[in-house]
Amino acid sequence: MNKFWVVTKQVYKKNVRSGSWLFLVVSPILLAAIIIGVGFIMGNSAENAKLAVVTTQPAVTRTIGKAADVKAKTYTKAAADKALREEKVDGVLTFAAEKSALSAHLTTRVGGQTIDTAGITAVLNQMSMQSAAQQLQLSSAQLRQLTAPAKLKESAVAFKDGKRVNKDSSTDAVNRGIAMGITILMMLFMMVYGSILAQEIATEKGSRIMEMLLSSVSATTQFFGKLAGILLLLFTQIAVYVVAGGAAWPMLQKQAIVKMMLANFDFSALASVNGAQIILFFLIGTLSYAVLAALTGSLVANQEQVQQAVMPLTVLGLLGYFGALTAQAGDSAIIRIGSYIPFLSASIMPVRSTMGFATSMQGWIALGISTVFLGLFTWFTVRVYKANVLVYKEGGLGKALRSTLTFMRAQS
């Protein structure tokens, strides 16, 4: 066990101090900080547009200012033109007739703040209807009845374990975004850390240091030690993001988009069996891709062939990613089958569960299949690793795997 921890700490310390891993961890934080900072600066520095309203009715000016979210002020025609020429206002709104709001003209200044014409149009329409109602001698009640908008109620439902569950449509849209985020994170973590592990093994093979290492540490201990070291790197990165997110949370809560997401986000989707399954799928999927990386890494002869070792991870990762994207659009037969296939299920099944296409029992079945496969695949990979870790034959992965299988059959 001591040798196992020695290998684990050696792999962890070597990579955690490397510039590439530090850049991998810090770059998303810097990008998020820049995006949040720019949004914060723009949100606080932007001023409402200034609008000169040529009218003799101050109430009209106040109404337009509220509807269009502008700083509206009543001017005479000459004063408004002068203010626009001197760039004191961003636009001038002139009525052709005070009794009828059917004809109005908005003059905006090039380079000035944008004026919301939709809000102004809404006010003009309201004034026009009031004018028409007076001409037709309609009462206020009749006008309200005439202009009352039609009501459309929306509802969304999902089916969990055969039971109908009411969902809010906006919550469903946010959950789609959460499912998309889960898919992207899984693909990135699996492929990035799988590549690091494959690079680690290929580098040691290329430098012939394995011959010295195996004289004191068994191949099995080497294998699981490297695997544990890479997983510690992954958990360290996640811990950094959790700490950074907690520190930035007070500022994030003030952002409008975050407030909207918190208002619509269905926390029950994570604080439930579905949330536990997502975490387990993440762990099983990451372990499966790491074991695959160790397998392919042991098959290459030197560091120059690392791209060959990473190729299977890339292909499977992209298949899972596109499968998860397709799962958000609908629950086709191919997607249902793919959600039970190891390597793919880690990306597809969490999305199906989040979208309400799969029951909790189906999620547990997929997890069980992936867990059993991981155990058998790890046992097979350890045997291949032990048989091939000191083999330096040039050739592709397929040729190296066939040679290794032939050697293993001869040894058994």
C-alpha cells in the first residue's frame, strides 16, 4: 500500500505543478471573471437615453418615459431642436396633432443612446385607442373590454416512474441548459484527464524508465497508482472551482441573468435521486475513460504516438456528446439504446433523466451496467498493461493490441 501511495503522490505532484495543468484550471476562471466583469461594467455604465417630447401635456411625457425606459422631458419645438443639435438629448419625439396620436415623428441622433421604439409605439397605440373611444363615445369599461388581450396559459409535464409531474415551461428550458452543461463538463473532464493519463504512461514507456520502476513496484500497483493520481487531479480542479464559485457567489447573485436562472431553476432536479445518479454517472464515466486511456497509453511505443492513444477517447467522447445533444430534442430508439451502452451512457442517460425521458429505475439499470462493465474492463486493462508495458514495438494500436492478446493467450 505504501508503494501505491508513493506512485499516486508522484503522479499528482508532477502534474499539479505543471504549467499546462495550472493553465487548464485557471483559464476557465479567468474567462468567467472577464465575462462577469464586462457585464458588470456595461450594466453600471450604461445610461438611459434622453428623449425630448414636444407636447403640451406633461402626463404624456411621463407615460412615454416609463414605457420606453428613457429620461423623457417636455420641450418646445425650437428648444428640442437646439438640445438635439447640442447633443443634450438622444432623440426628439414630435406629435403632428395633440388630439390624435396617430401621427408622430421620432428623430434620433447618430451616435446617441438607443431609444426603445417599441415602448413609444405602445404608448401611441394606447393614446390612439383612447382618442377613437372618445369619438365613438365608448365608456371606460367598454374600452377595457374591447382591448382586453387574449389569455394563453402554458404548462409542461414530465413522467417520473410512471407518474405525471407538473413542470413549469421556463423551468424546463433552464433544465435543458443544465443538461447541456452536464454534457459539456463530462466530455471535457473525460477527454482531458484521459489524455493526461495516456501521456503519462507513454512518456514513461518512451524514456525506458518503466524497466527501473518495475524492479521495485509491480505493474498492477503502477497502474492503480497512476489512476488514483489522475483522479486526485480531477477532484482538485473541481474543488478549486467550488471555492472560486463560493467566493464569487455574492457578486453573481446581483447579476440579472443569474437572478432569472435562480427563479426558474428546478432545484429538485439535482436534490433528488436524479442528482445522485448524475454524480455517479460522472464518476463511473470518468473512471471508464481513464481506464481506456491507460489501456491505449500502454499500447503505444513512445510519446510521439500519444495522439493515437487519445483517438479512441476523442471518438467515444464526441459520440456521447452528440448523443446527449440529440437526447434533448427527443427520445428516439437509438438514443434509448445508447443510454445503456458503457462510455455513452455517462453522457446520454443523465440528459434523458433531466429531461424526463427516463425513469429512476432506468437510470439505476444503466448505472449497474456501466459499473459491471467498468469492473470487467479494468480487470482486462490491468492484464494488458502488465503484458504490454515493456513492449516497444512500432505500429498502430490495433496491431499492438493483437500482439498483446496473442501473448496473453500463450501465457494462460
